[in-house]
Amino acid sequence: MQSCDHIIIGAGSGLSTAAGLDYGGDDFHREFAPWIERYGFKDLYTSSFYTFDTEEEYWAYWAKHIWFCRYRTGATQLYQDLYSCFPEVFVVTTNVDAQFEMAGFPKTNIFATQGDYSKFQPASGTPKTLIDNRDWVFGVMPYIKECRIPTEMIPHMPDGSAVAVNLRVDDSFVEDFYWHQQARRYTDFVHQVSQGRLLLLEFGIGYNTPGIIRIPFEQMAQRFPQTTLVRFNLNNPEPYIENLPRFMAFTEDIGQTLKELFAV
């Protein structure tokens, strides 16, 4: 870290879990008690695939889901600690909770590949435009009754068409102008720093979507002459590429490790 020229942070859901955003723990059971009782939900991830009978039920759940994941906590301490340690790095993440942005990382240095909980998109996937959902979420929350919202509060795009949450679940996911801009910035940055002393810090990325960050980071560590990959991963620290040079892994708690390294 002291001798490198550039740093890229790659982050997955394990980092948010380490930050205390446990989507199946006590907070989930408290906030989603009516849904757990009515639908038998076990955690926030599996419940997001539930097929509701009505739009009123569907959007009541997603209003609560978005609030819980995106607006409830603000920036967590772990992400703030990361920012204090690495304020100018480039970040690529599959997380959709915007914790990096809320912690202070420059938005122009963040490429969130899988979407953003704070955005709605056309359910059809076109046009390639997004709208903010904060006002809708906070406006509809007081009206959730018996896991439903009033029909007139079901969200729509400005033209009246159906909306979806901007999360990559199928080929209708909207990659708007800003998404492509950040993708280009990330690609250009990797190209610019590929021959220098590059440090890749990978936090909490498992095998759900390894082709987005985990394997590309290993490929960079293999191909770029002065690149080192440091992986923080509790359950899957091992590299996919055999005999990977310039690689080390930590299974210790991320927050505690940062404290020991930087006294944050």
C-alpha cells in the first residue's frame, strides 16, 4: 500500500455484511415482521424473488425493501473507515446499496455494475432512462397497511408506464448513459495503470457473480507485471487461477484488519 502507484477497490455483498448490513438478522426480523408472518420470509435476498398476487402487495414490499437497504442507515462505519484510508481510489462494485457514495467516495470514481436501489427504470427496459425513487419511498411508507399500499400509489414512469427497481435480474436491466460513462472510466483507468504498481483490494466477493470482479482481478494480477491482488474473504479466499503470482488473502474480519493497519 505504501509503494503502489494506484489502488482499485473491488467490493461485493460480503463487505456490506461485514459493515453490519445483515439482511437476515435481527433488523430484518424486526422491520419485516408483518411480511415474515404473512409470507414466511426468511431473509431479504430470498424474499426478493417472491411472486406476489397483487401489485399493491408487490410495491409495499419493495418500498420497505428499498428503504431498508438504501435509506435506513446512511453510510456505515466500515465504509467511512475505508474512505478515510483510501479516499482517491477507483471502486468497482456489484453492491447496489450506494454505501461507497454515501461514505464520501467521489461518484465519478465508482462503477456500480449491477444497479442502484435509489433508482427506478422502465419495466420493459426501454427507454434507457432512470428516475429517483426517494420521494416515492418515503411518501408511500406511512401508507403500508397489512403489507399493501393503496392502488393509486403504485409507482410509474413519467409517461405512465410500469417501473421496476434498477437491479440487474435479466436483460431488461437499464444501462443508462451514466452507467456506460462509468464503465468507460473504469476500463480506461485499468488500461492507464496496467503497467504501473497497481494494488487490487478485493472485499467480500464470492461466487455469485465471479465474472464481474473476482476473476477479472485475478486475471489482472496474472497479466499485469506489477499488480498485486489482496483478497479479503471469510469463506472463499482461494484463487480461481492456479499459481497466481502476487496474491495474498485474509480471512480475518475486515473492520478489525483495517483498524490494525491504519488505527482507524
